[in-house]
Amino acid sequence: MRWGSLLGRWIPWLLAWALLMLALGALLVRWDIAQRREAFAADARAAHRLLLQRAAQLDATLAALVLLPVSAREPEQRLVAFYPELIAVQRRSGDATWDESALAAAEARSRAAGHASIAALDDRALDVVRAGTPDSVALRIDPARLLPWAVWPASLAPGGPVRVSLAHEGRSVLLQPGAADPPAGWTQGFVFDKALDLPGWSLGLQLRRATGPAEWPWMALAALSLTLALVLGTAAWWRHNRRLRQRAEELLRVGRVARLNALGEMAGGIAHELNQPLTAVMANVQAARRLLDDGDDEPQARAQAREAVQQAAAQARRAADVVARLRQRIDSPDAGLAVQAVDLAATCAQVLELLDPALRERAIAVRMQGQAPRVRADAVALEQIVHNLVGNAMQALQEVPAAERQLVLALEAQGARATLAVRDNGPGIAAELWPRLFEPFVTTRSKGDGLGLGLSLCRSLAQSMGGSLDAQPLRPRGVEFRLVLPVADSPTA
């Protein structure tokens, strides 16, 4: 039972931790992915600018070669030494023809457009042609060296996880493989695909970087999980302590009410015991006064005796009045009760919640069954009655083996009346106590630790609310106490 109670108390907090962790963890992962995507995009834009600058330099070189006079054309082959990406410089003069048809087609496009044109792109070379008059020039470029790797962003450098390609008219040339085989569960991730904004250089820079769970911020997620656990654990601890304090305060309140009611019951018993002797004293004193009045004693002595007897009679009458008022207060407690519509089932549940630690400690199996409408009662008095009946049952069940302890609270509606039956399977009540069970100072506790006022008080409170409280033995053992109260919305209530 204790483990079940612990699980029941902690499961809601564990579910809250799991839901918060899923929500906040998802936000953290999304934020991390967005940060890494933005960093990738920034590096990709920088790489695109570097490639554009390199292409612009080559395009300017190509334009200058076309305009060179015949006398200055000999040194053009030495450009290869200054531009490592250049494989060769080719020139078509006069009526000569190109060795490759792709160069001729590119020259025609260049002459029509007035700027350079790409002839072909493959793994070995990128051919760019610029038409001129009378000569045209073509540059053969090594694609692998076209990218300025020396000043390339570190995250895109060779050997890294980013796949780098050059694209032209649907054809793609791989320059950097990146992560060859991303782990299972990874996605295509971050993608950058943008053409060079340079006339005639219809090249596109393609960058791809796979991403997946292995790159998530697991340290931050672990820190978030620990922080949530600490926060929720602190909240659970505070709430548990708060409930313990509330339970202790409620038990203290019920105990105070019980002590006050017990004191009232005791005063009622004392009033009952003292009323007859005081009445007899008053009668005897009055008789003595009459004897003195009829005697032959001296007038002064008779006067003194009369005065003394009158004072005694007055004091006795005063004491009788005080006791009568006290008894009237005890016999009519409804004068101070706030009778209203009360939920009987909710009151029972509240008492069981209040006594839950003690019930669990004693391993008592508790069961509530049935239903009942709202009753006409005083909420505090009704709680006191249920608390007293359940407490008596707990005391009785301590005398049976723990595995057999059972307590049942049965609710039932019977017309204009509602009944609460509190049943236990304890050892029962001795036969000689049944006739005096509800009398003051009669206790059923074998250890003698009771005053014997609880049941008497409970019956008095029940009767003051228009109800009743009775008891009957159960078979094979145990006791049933039946509390009957008027239904709140009944016409006869």
C-alpha cells in the first residue's frame, strides 16, 4: 500500500516532467538547428562571394586576352604560372577552327551575347570561350582549383562534412564529398544552391550538409532535464510538506473540537450527577427553616437560623440555576449549530484523506460504497461524528491481524433519510456493554485509554441535527454504526 501511495503521488510529477521535457527539449533542438542552419548559410554566402570574385578575375583576364594586339600575344601562355587553376589558354585566329565543337558553339553564343560563354564542364576541365575580332580565346580551367580553398570558410574546408559541387546546365561536378555515409536517421539537412551572378558564367555553387540526432545539443538537453527535475522535485516536496502541514492543522482542529465537545459532555454528566444532591440540599434546608419557625427557641436565635438557612437556600438555588443552564446548553447543542446542506460523501472522503497516513500505517483496507444525497447537518459536527466513528474502528482493528483489517463506509438513501454505515471486522463489543454503549464515561477500549464520551457526544450531535446514531453487531465479528440524517432537499427536512 505504501509503494502504491508513493507511485500515485509521484506519477503526476513524472508525467509533468516528461511533457515539459518533450516540449522544451523540442524547442531547444529546433533553436539549435536554426542556429546551425544560419551559420551554414552565412558560410555558404561567403564561399559564393569568393567563387564569384575568382570567376570575375578569370572573366576579366579572358576579356583582356581577346583585346591583346598581335605583338603582345606571345606571353599569354605564361598566365598558367600566375593562375594555378588554368590548365591552358587556347586561341582561334582568322579562319581557323576549334578542335572541339563545344568550343565553336560557345564562341557563337559569346559573339551573340557579347560576353563569355561556358563551353563544357566535367570532372577534368571547365572551358570558357570569349569571342573576339579577329581572334577568340578559350580558357581551360581545373574545376578542383577554381574554388579558393586557401581562404575558404573553415566549416566548408576539404575533409569536412559539407558536400561541395559545381553545376552547369543540369550537370554536376563533385569537388568535395563531405560525409560519405551519414548515420541512419540523418536528413539532407542544410542546402545552399545559388548561381554566379556573372554574365556568361552560368555556374551554380551547390553545398549540402547532412544533420541528425548525433549533432543535437545533448549536454544542453541533459542540463535542461536536470533543471526541470530539480524544479519539479522542489515543487513536489513543497506541495507534499504543505499538505502535511494542512493535515496536521486539520487534525489539530478536529482534536480541539473533540476536546471541547468532550468537555461539554463531561459538564453534562457532572450536571446530571449534581442536580439531585443540590435539590435535596435545598429541600432539607427549607425543611429546617420550617422546623425553626415552629420551635420554642429564642427569637434572636431563630432569626439568625432563619437568615442562615435563607442564605443557604439562596446559594443552593443559585447553584441549581447555574447547573440547569449548563445542562440546558449541553442538552440543546443545536442552538449553536449552523445546520445547512452538506455533502455526506464528501465529508467521508475528507475524513479518510485526513486519516490516510494512520490508515496506511495500520495496513487497514478502506472501501467506500454507495451514494447518498446531501443531508441537513452542521458541517463541523458531521465531520466530528464521522471522524469519531472511523477512529473507533481503527482502534478496534488493531486487535486483529493486519492482513484481515477491513473498514467499509457504506452510503445509502432511504426516502427522506440518508444513512452512513461504518463497518469494521474487529473483535466487536462485549455483550455487557451494549445496553450502556451510548452512555457517558462508558468505553469499549480494552486498554482504558478512552474517556467514554465520544459515542455519547456523537449521538447527541446526531439527535441535535434531527438524526440518530445506533449500533449493531456483525457476524462473524465486527460492529456496524449507522448514522441517519434527514435529506437536505426533502420536504420533511
